[in-house]
Amino acid sequence: MCGIVGYIGYREAYPIVIKGLKRLEYRGYDSAGVMLYDGTDLKVSKTKGKVSDLEEKSSKEITTNGTIGMGHTRWATHGVPNDVNSHPHLSNSGNLAIIHNGIIENYEPLKKELINRGYTFKSDTDTEVLVNLIEDVQKKDNLKLGKAVQIALNQVVGAYAICVFDKQKPDEIVVARLGSPLAIGVGEDEFFIASDASPFIEYTSNAIYLEDEEMAIVRLHKPLKIRKIKDDSLVDPYIQELQMNLEQIEKGGYDHFMLKEIYEQPNVIKDTYRGRLHANTGLIQMAGVEDNIEKFLHADRILIIACGTSWHAGLVAEYVIEEFARIPVEVEYASEFRYRNPIITSKDVVIAISQSGETADTLAAIKLAKEKGAFVFGVCNVVGSSISRETHAGAYTHAGPEIGVASTKAFTTQITVLTMIALRLAKAKGTMSNSDFHRYLQELEVIPEKVTEALASTNDIAKEIASIYKDATNCLYLGRGYNFPVALEGALKLKEISYIHAEGYPAAEMKHGPIALIDEKMPVVVIAPKQGHYDKVVSNIQEIKSRSGKIIAIVTKGDVQVKGLADHVIEIPETSDALSPLLTTIPLQLLSYHIAVLRGCNVDQPRNLAKSVTVE
């Protein structure tokens, strides 16, 4: 989950690397480090903490000139977050420097063998083992760096994206990937290396994305060479033109990326259905679905695999697809699915959901499903990501870069895509009347306007409620039907960014345990829009009320019944039951945000988390 930045060219590397690390800090921020080469000396500075701490430290302990550099922002796996365990790591000779995203699973036996050969280790990391393994191979057989990296990587088990520099060969950087993303930006007489394209978008719009088990030697004044790690065969580099722009990854006047991304939702939902949803003509056109419609229609079941917020979007999809298209749906955590020897056949359709398109567990689950003969459809946000390449077909959400670690706009755009799939399948199967189909298309088309309205009407009240409950130690979120997954997502948001323990529950299940927790100090968020299970939810609210719980209710505009019972009410515009998650989630995002701000938490970079979980 770490962030990698590298530069080789004619510019000063340090400012490029530091700025790039700041853009990649969403990937991990336990520690940060930089390596520079000025033509004579290899200089390293690293520290526990954030990139801003690195800036301060490096200005004191190294000179920051040089046109070759590498940087790293870490999410700790092996070894606690401290200065010593921070990357880059040097080999025993001091000639090789490495930065690494991933996990080397067999590092312990490799470390023991290297210790027997006289190597010493300063850190507890698997990465320091890898750099010394490369050096050992290099010395033993008198090999060039590229070949030594290749041989060493064939001895390791695990996942990695790496950059390796040898000060004895200072005109090149060797990079490789297996399971963790790596992009190479191609400029005029310069190259950029990064975990994603954000560090170099202002310098070049040309990028090469390495595939799994590929390595590249990035050299000055020479064409890029990409090889397969296993068999050394050459790969033709495929240069993609970047779709991202600089504006998308700047805060744009907002205090936090998360707040900006919450407020982007009307536009990104519209971008997600643009060109796909044609309400006037009664059409949904999604190439990935259209080209494989028979596979969907003849599936015994649809299996949805995902992690975190994407899993919650999958739960919404389960309700929507089963209701609309009458196809059985199961939703699984990717991390559990891959380890429980699941029953899966060629008659199954698997939908894999991931914002980043790099989630390690989801990728592994996809590979397992493909081995069993299932058709795999991907829903992800990042163009060119591993999941988009690994799946048979798919649909991109068009949320744009999501920098805040806690997912917001990715969630609503995922629901948008999955709802469109459900509607298209319902149309093809004939499980929905023509009039209902047209009504849903029209309702979905106006959702962005209703989200805009919800944002305008709920922000101030969410802020007010936040000021009352910011010191709560626990919180319960309740919802039924389509809004049960929204309750789970609301609880997750609060946990992620404010560090308040929160639990999402089906409202009726409250009586089977959580009701024991309810007292006058316990805020209970109840999602109660005026359709579906409204009367039942009202009964649940009365049960909470009778036990002195503090009720924060999300209700449809104009609601009277719940208003009379709740301590606080947040109103949202009316829409159909199936589309309500796109609106009910908005006040929950804002509530979590304002509570986190009032508690002084780092909203965009909550402790211990990372945006893209590329390790198991």
C-alpha cells in the first residue's frame, strides 16, 4: 500500500519526488524517505511520520541537488513505523538503494541465508532482505543490476512493486511489479516512476503501466526495455495517454479532499451514467454488459466480491439485482472467498468491485473465479488498473481520482453502475414492466439534482448534530432493506475518520443484542425514508426511545411521524426505495466528516489506513 516515486532526467529530482509523495500519501503515511544521486554521492534521508516531516528532516541532513531520485511513503507491514524501517533501504555495500511496495513472504529463510553469508541488517523489514539478496546475486555472478534483480525476484515469494538504483551504474533505475501497481511516465529525455500517474501528470501525459511479472530498465537517452521476469522475453511497451488532469487531484478551495469529494458526487454520478443512460428513449447502453448479455441472462447466480466500502455497494446491488432482474445474488468478502474453497462453476457470473482496481484480495479472488470457469465482470474507478485488465469485461465508474482515504464518491458511483446493470438485465429478462423501467430511468437521471439538494439542506444540520455527539464513544446505525448496507457504510465512515466505535445493523436485529447497549449516552442513527419498511422502522425507533437512546433520523422531506419521535432529524429529497441509498448516504458522510473535524482527526489520512490495499 506504500507510495513509490522515481525520477531520472535533466530536472532537479527532489522537488518532483517530494511533490509526488504528497500526492501518494493516501497510500500510506507511517513514514517517508528519499534517495538522491548528484553524480558523486548517494544521499538518503528518511523519517517516521509524514512527507512534511521528511521535508523538514532532509533539508537539515542532506543536500537536495541531483537529477536522479526515488521516494517512498510507507504503510507499515514488516517492522514498526520508525526511522530505521523507513524506505529507501541500502544494501550492505551502500551501492544499492531500493524502495518497495508489497510483502516478501519468504523473507525469513532468505534473511537467515544472507546472515550466514555475512550480511547484516539494520531494520526489521522484508525490503532490506530483498536489496541484499539482489546485491548477493550481483556480486556472486558479476551481473548487471537488471539481471541481478531478475534472478533475485525469481527467488522471492510475495507481492512487490520495486525501484532499485545502483550508484555504480548511475544512468538507470530498474523497476518491477507483481501484484502492486507501477506506472512509468515517458517524457522528453526523462522518465518518471510512480504507484499511479498523479505524481507526473503535469510533466507528461504518456504512461506505461507494467503488467504483473514484468520489469523494466529505465535508462537515460535510451529506449525503455520491458522484460518478463520469469523467462526474460521482451515485451513491447504500450504507451497510454492519461485521462487525469491536475485540477482533479488538487483540493480546489476545500479544507479536505474528503469534503471536496462529497460535494463532487452530483457531477460524478452524472459522469457515470453519461452516454449509458438514455431516459428519453428508454435505453441503457453499457458495452461490457451488452457484449456479454447472454452470460448474465443464463447465469445460475451472480456472485459479487469486494472489500470495505465496495462490499457495501455490492450489498446494495444484491437487493437491486434480485428485485429488478430476479437473478440470485451472493455477496462475499474477497478475503474470505478465496480461502474457503468456494463452489463456483462456469454458470456463475462474478462481479468484482474495487475503487482502485488494485485490491490484492479482490484480484486473487478474480483469478480463482477465472480458474473455475466463471465469467468475471469488473467495476472499478481507475482506468488501466490491474482489475480492469484481469477481468473478462467491465464498467468504469467515472468518479475521478479519490484522494481521501475514506471512500465517498466511489461508493455512490459504484451503486449507480450496479443499478444500471440491474435495470438493463431486468429489461432483457422482461422481469420489470415497461412503465416501471422508464420511471426508474427518469428517477436515476434526476438523482444528481437531488444529491445537490441533499448536500445543500443537510450540511448545516449535520454540523450541528456533530457538535453534540463528537465525544460519544459508541454509535449505532440502523437501516432496513436497501438502506441496511447504507447503515453499514455510515458506521464504517465514522470508524474510519473519527475513531469512534460504530456498528451498522439491520434495524429489526437491534432487538437481538445491540439494544442492550442503548442508554441516554448512545446516539442511534436511523435511516427511515418514507417508503419500503417505513412503519417497521418507526416501531424500531419507538423501542429505542423507550430506552432513552438519542435518535438521529434520516427521513424523507416532509416526514411527520418520525419527526415527532426523533431527537434530531435530517431531511432528504424523496425518491424510490431502490435509489434511496444514493441520497441517504449523503448526510452520513457529512456527519462523519464534521465529527472527525471537531475531534481534530486527520480526515484525509486516518491513522493506520491506506487507500489502496495491495497487500493481504
